[in-house]
Amino acid sequence: MQERYNSYSQYIRNTFGQRVQKISVDGGFTCPNRDGSKGRGGCTYCNNQTFNPAYTSAQKSITQQLNEGVAFFQKKYEAQLYLAYFQAYTNTYDTIERLEALYREALRHDKVIGLVISTRPDTISPQVVDLLQELAKDYYIVVEIGIESTLDRSLEHINRCHTYQDVIEAFDILKNKGIHLGGHLIIGLQGETVNDFIRHAEQISQLPIEFLKLHQLQIIKGTAMAKAYEASPERFNLLDVETYVNVVVSFVKHLRPDIILERFSSESPKDLLIAPNWGGLKNFEITEKIRKEMEHQNVWQGYSRT
Ligand code: SF4
């Protein structure tokens, strides 16, 4: 059946012809929004514990983390390819020598075919771009930038300590270098409306990205946002599942049709999640609801673009 949106699983099948699994690795990086160079305390929603599976720890070498990750996934699935996923904190924020050493250590692993590097837009220096461009000649390299919102007032409110212009500039120096580019966006930030979500889709469609991950705003224990939520929950307009599904469908209708939608939602560990409570629905169940709603409305990705 023809998908109504450009799906990541289809892209992986077409590109690699088999399963590709990301293994999270922790390179022991920090973040300019935590160490004081940009800000302190981090983004108000951020708790990096939500990113790290059990085998991931900066105390272990990258090789050991990859070995343990492969052992974990091999029990579930037989042969498959792996990408080392530098996910926690800001994975382009270190000396160029250390970045190169860690990236190359991951790429030396015999099961790893490439890297996914998650980062902030304001840490993409020309030296980082040169290094990634060099690696991209031989490996599959993805850079995933935290966009989170296209509205500066929202970015300020969540203490991102960068602007949307920083996002545009980061993609501008990364584009046309053989590096695969992706973005990450939060749907449901305080004060944002459906019109704002649609505006995000229109703005993001102008970026030179191949992939996009969406996730619902979640209140996670141990964050500044959790404190604000506990003090005044009425100031948050957390989306219930049905509203979220409809909002995502509207968003996708306004999104450039060639952007690959890698994820529609996020499942944070139960013991860390304060709200919203979606009754334990899994990501694939949310995806299925979005699929059904697109079918019901008879719409597809890019449907509302002029
Ligand atoms: S979300 Fe990313 S940029 Fe923000 S504080 Fe956490 S690690 Fe830093």
C-alpha cells in the first residue's frame, strides 16, 4: 500500500535492503547550555537520562558500548547493520581531535556502517563540517540538529540559548557536503498553537533536511519544566493523544513531501515521565493512529502546500 507520508522504514529498506539498528553511545560530552559557555541548567525539558539505555555509559569505551549494544540487539534480531548513535548531550562540542578519535573509534567497529550525531546548531564549526565531510566519503554520516521550535520566543522560553537563525546557519554550512541532515522538533511547547505548528512545517520545509523527528512535549522528572509544571500545571497545554494525532496530520500536510519522517512521538521511561499520560501507548501505535487519520481525511504529506 502506498504510504501517505515519506516513512523512514521505507527509506531504510530502499537504501540498505535490510534492518539498520542505531546503538546509542555516550562519548562523555557536555553541552554549552550546561557548562556556562552558552547557559547553565540546560533546556528546561532536558534530562539526559531519558536517552541512555543500560549498555550506554561514558565510563566505558565507545568500542565496549558498541559491543554490548550489538550483543543486546543480536538476541532480538539476526543479521543487521548498525549505526553508532552519539545521542546524549552535544556530540559536536569538544576539541576536533577528541571528536575525530571518538567518531573513528566507532567507525572501526566491524558491525558499524556509519554515525548518527545529535547536536545543537551553535556547535557546528567549519572544522566539524570538514571532519564530517571527510568521514562521509567512506561512511554513512547523519547529523541531527535539535531545532525544537521555529519561534524564537519559544526557544527563549525553554532556555535553548540559540535562535532559529542559528538553525538556518548550521544547515547552511552542512548542506551539499555528502552528510545526511536531519532535524528534531517538539510539538506542543507552551504558548504554541496549531497555527504555530503549521508555521513550523512551512519553515522546516525550507531547510535542506532529509529527515525529521517529531515528539510530543513531555514533562520529565528532574527538569526545570517539571518544577514549573508542578507549580502551575494549568499553564501547560499538554496534548492528549487524539489532539496530538490531529495536530501531526495538519503538520504533515504542510511539510515538504520529500522529507522523511523518522519518528512521530517519543516514549520516555515510565519512571521519569510526569505528563502527559498516554496510557503507555507505544510509538508504533501512535504512528498507526496518524496513518489511519491521514487515510480517514484522505490527505498525504505536502497536501496543503501551494
Ligand atoms: S536538550 Fe541538548 S542542548 Fe539542551 S541542555 Fe539538554 S543536552 Fe543541552
